[in-house]
Amino acid sequence: MKIFDTFSTVFKKGVARKAERQRAVAHEEAVAAAGVGSALPHPGGEPPSGEMSIVSHISDLRRHIVRAAYWYLAFIVLAFWNMKLLIRFLQLPYTCYNFLIGQANQAGESLQVALQKFADFVSWPSQCLSAAAASTASAQTLKTIGLIEVMWVNMKMCMIAAAVVGLPFILRELWLFVSPALYERERKMALSLVFASVVLFYVGIFFGFFVIVPAFLAQTLQWAAEYASVEMTYENYFGSLTTLVMIFGIIFQVPVIISLLGFVGVVKSFHITNNRKIIFFASFILGALISPPDILSQVLVSVPLYMMCEMSVFALRAIEKSRAQAAAESAALTPTDNQ
């Protein structure tokens, strides 16, 4: 109950703050339109009859939440309708692995040669895509140890896929609720960050699926085969796939997170430029912790992480430049106001 009361208090304060900000934005726009501010009431106090009350803001929030839920349900239905196609696509790395192993066996090549081909993230899609589209090797190879494991995993993957594909539509509803309480400069900055966050999230997901998952399968299965007969289960494969892909979706959010910290003044561009060696070393340490146990996978994880930090420098410098221009304009207007 205490947690619920705390959440309720924070929620009410947030809605009240949003209402205050929206009144302030409306007042500023009205002042700009009228050319004078003395004839207009101050945005504080009770809202005029034409403005939204706190209850109206809560109703507006509920409306956007319901619409976001409708979007999510629509994409869930779409994912379930195309479940077989979705699961076959997500099994593509493992299908390609089996395909190349079969090719190696027919040609008399060693397992090492087949794994090296599979780990080549530039060529493996072109080699395997057409064969994997018509192949049922992965369905025959992945094992299940429970009666409802396949059904549960398929349902979970459909729900995750619906959330990933429907993310822009869900964020749009959040944006429609929040944007009226933002000033024009804040609205532009927030819209840029949201757009960059969504694009980088999808880039991270595709990078993880088409680069890291193949390398993870090739190196990890090769290493494990030296100690035991490896039979990957259905749930284990999709669990590893989801974890790796989502990790890289989060890693690619580093520029957005650092930009937000720079926007509030916590991080400056020189913090990164003056500590490049430390950041580079820390990227490889983190890459070693979350990547498969081989040098190639560690490089594939660590280098993008470091590059995300370098990309953040450009965003921080843009924020600092914008802030300096705003300060210069304010300083230029100050003598006129005093006269």
C-alpha cells in the first residue's frame, strides 16, 4: 500500500506539473501573438474556463494510454497471424548454421571451416537466405523438453515482436500527451532525441541479429562442442536471441542517454574527449563481459559501444553551441530591457 500511495502521489504531482507547464506555454504563445503581456492574465492560479483542468489532463492521459494499447494489440494480432513466417525469420541464424554445416559435411570440409564461413557476417545472408527460406532444418534440430514450450515461446516472441514493431506508434501517443506542455525549443530538442532513440534502437537490433547472433552461435557452439554434445533447445535459442538483440538495442541508446545528461548539464563534451583512453578501455571490459568468449565477438561488441560514445561528442557540442547562442541572445537583450 505504501508503494501504491507513493506512486499515486508522484503521478498526481506529474499531472499537475504538466498542467502548469501547458498553461505557461499557452500564456507565452498568447503573449507572443498579442505583442504585449500586460493585458493577459498570468498562467498561475486557477485555469480559465477554456483551459484543461487536472481531471481533463488525466482523462487525456487515459485516452492516449488506451490508444497505445490498441496499437499494441493490433500488432500482436498481426504477429500471431504471421506467426510461422515470424518464427522462421527469427530462426534464420540457426537455420543458416545448420545449412553451412550440412554443406561442409557434403564437401568434406572441417567443422572449423564451416564455422568460419558462418561467422562471416558479410557473406552469410547471401549464402543462406534462399536456402533458409525453404528449409525446415532448424525446426527439426531445435529440441523441446516440455509439452507447451513451443507454444509459450511462440506467444512470447509474437508479443516481443509486436512491441518492437509498434514502438513508434506507442511513442507517438506519449508524444501527443507530453508535447503541449513543452516550449518550442524544448519540443524540437525532445523530438530530435525521440527520433534518434527509435532509429538507433532499430539499428542496434538489426546489428545484433545479423552480426552478433551468428558470431555467438558459431563461436559458442564450437567451444561447447569440445566438452559435450550440444543440442540447443527451442526455448534456449530464442531466449539467447532475445537477450543478445535487446542488449544491442540498449547499447545503441548510449548517444541519446549522454545527450540527455548533456542537456541537463551533467556531462560536457570535454568529459569524453579528455578521457578517450579510459572510455576505450572500459568499452572493451564491458564488451568482454557481455560478448561470447572469443576475440571476434568482443571486438564486434566493444567497437560499436565505443563509437556510440564518440557519436555523443557531436550531440554534446551541438547542445553546448545552442546553449551558448541562447545565452548570447539573452545577454544582448538585457541592456534594452533595462532601458
